Amino acid sequence: MSFNLKLPNPFEWKSYNYLVALPVLLVLFSAFFLVPNIPQGIDLKGGLLLTAYTNAPVDSAVIKAALADYPDAEVRAFTNALGSGFEVEIPVDARLQSAEASLAPLHDLEAELTRAEIALSYYQGDENATPGELAGAQANVTALTQSVFDAANSVLEASGAAPASGNAHAAVASADAAFDAAKSEYRQRLLAEVSAAADIESYSFKEIGASLSKVFFSKVQEVLVYSFILSTIVVFFIFRSIVPSLAVVFGAVADIVITAGLMGVLGIPLSLASIAALLMLIGFSLETDALLTVRVYKRTEGTVRERAFDAMKTGIMMNASVVTAFGVLALLAAYLQIPTYYQIGMVAVLGACVDFVATWCFNAPVILWDADKRGLK
């Protein structure tokens, strides 16, 4: 049994080309006014997330009031099928961030010191070593030892511990232990603050350091750029024409930019989960654009506008399927309080709706203009 959508063909309208203004304006408005307002998730901005389950529903205002020492804390209470509770998200502690930033250079210095000590022992055991070589090796060890102590004391100071003395390698071990203890104390202090305001049944922590979050963000940018480049190459290789390639690029850009703008309006954070869903939108865009382009350029039945309209009806069913499937996922995730699945579901739903506008209001008029220019019937 076939399903035929009884819709008017918008591509038969005399002024259908004006449809391109809608996605273009949405892209510009989203890029300049909405995208800058997207909240960043803990994966990208770093911080500490405490998820606590309680014996009874709690008021987020009560938890917020108990966190007077954490003015930047974000509190979200929830009730779902698994129980009641709340989430507390606080930024990366400045002192711990400073200590973490000093740890990697400290370990590099320790490794360099170890190599210098090995070189010194070699010269000390070599009868043919000159006094100059021995003195140079000793001076190198002395300088590196002082550098290790300076770096270790920087970590110890940021962690609230006493300065190190004695062996340089022991100072590094003390710095590592002090940093771990400071992190544990920071978590326990936060837990004690909220425990005074709510009866906590169970809890879990999630922490992303500032340095790791920067790596995540830079990798995300690289993946987006490579995705656009590879998509353009593939489309150009298939159709051997610049117009479909540029239309595909715009469609993918529009899908991501407008959807990101809607994320800013709805308060959906930019996290690894939502970014994964944004990357899926490139696939959505390629799928619908390929459907449109193949129907218009490769098919011969009917006119080009009839073929474009036929492709649009198929695209409506495709987008409706995506909205239904991911909409159910988003609703279940919202009910069960699963942020990762909720973000993926919502971004996919928004992206499918945006893809419809970008494909059939911009790509279709551009493809039809190119088909008319080629004299296709």
C-alpha cells in the first residue's frame, strides 16, 4: 500500500525562489545572536558535577542556599522513575586548576632529571671522562633538581600543602599526593555542604579538568572542519558540479548553526553528547541533499519541479521518522533523568526540523535554478 501526501507543489509557485531568504536569515540570526548564548557542558568547560539521590524530593533553592561558599554553583533538582535528587555543578577550583596545570611540566622535569642523573652516573663511572664533562653533568643535575623543587612546591602551594625538601623525586611524589588529597577534600567539603540541607541516599561525582576540557573542545573543532571538507569532496566527486557541492555545504552549515541557535534558546548545553548529535546532522543533510540532487539530475520522469516535489515528499517521511524516534528517546531520557540521551534526542529532533527548512527552502531552489540553467526538463 502506497502513501501519497496530498500537498501543493511549492516549486510550481512563481516566486518560490524567495524561499531561500528564510534559511539564510535564520543562519545569520543564529550565528550572531543565539549561538554565543549556548551553555557549555562540563565536558567542554571543565568543573565538578555532583549527582545525589535523596529519600524525598528536594527544592533546588534550598540546596542553592546551603552552597553560600559556591556562588557560581548551578543546582538542578529532579524526580524520575529512579527516585528524587539533585545535581550540583561547580566550576573548576582556581587553586586546583593551577596545581593541575603545573603537574604535567613537573613530571616532564622529573623525567629529564632522571636522564640527567643517569648521564652523571655514566660519567662518574667512566675513567676516560674529562673533568669538564663531569662538571657539566653535575651542573645539569643540580639545575634540574632545583627546577623540580620549584615546580613541586608550586603544586604543593596550590594544593595547600607545606613546601617539599630533601629528595627531588620524593618532592614529586609529595606533590602528586597533595593534589589528590586536595581534590578529595574539595569533593568532601561540597558533599558536606549539601548533606546539611538534604538527606542524601547515594551520590556520584564527575570531574573534568580544565586542560582535558580544552583538548575536547579543540578536537571537536577539528572534527567539524574535517567533516565539512570531506562532505564537500564526496559530493563534488559524485556530481562533478560546483552548485550541488556548495548547496550541500550550506545545508550542513545551516543544520548545525540553526540547531545550535535553538540549543541556546532552549538551554541545551554544548557537550560531547550534543556535539555527537550535531555531527549526525551532517549525515541528515547529506542524505536529504543527495535524495534531492539525484532525483532532479539523474531521473527523467516528469519535470524537474515535479521530481523535486516528489523528493520533498520522501524527505518529509524521512524527517518525520527521525523526529518520532529521537523524540521518544528525548522524552524517556527526560523522564529518567539521563542527560546524555536527552541531549542527543533533542538535538536530533531540532536538527531534523531545521534540515527540512534548509533543504527544501534553500537547496531545492538552488538546484532547480541550476537545472533550469542547464536546460533540464
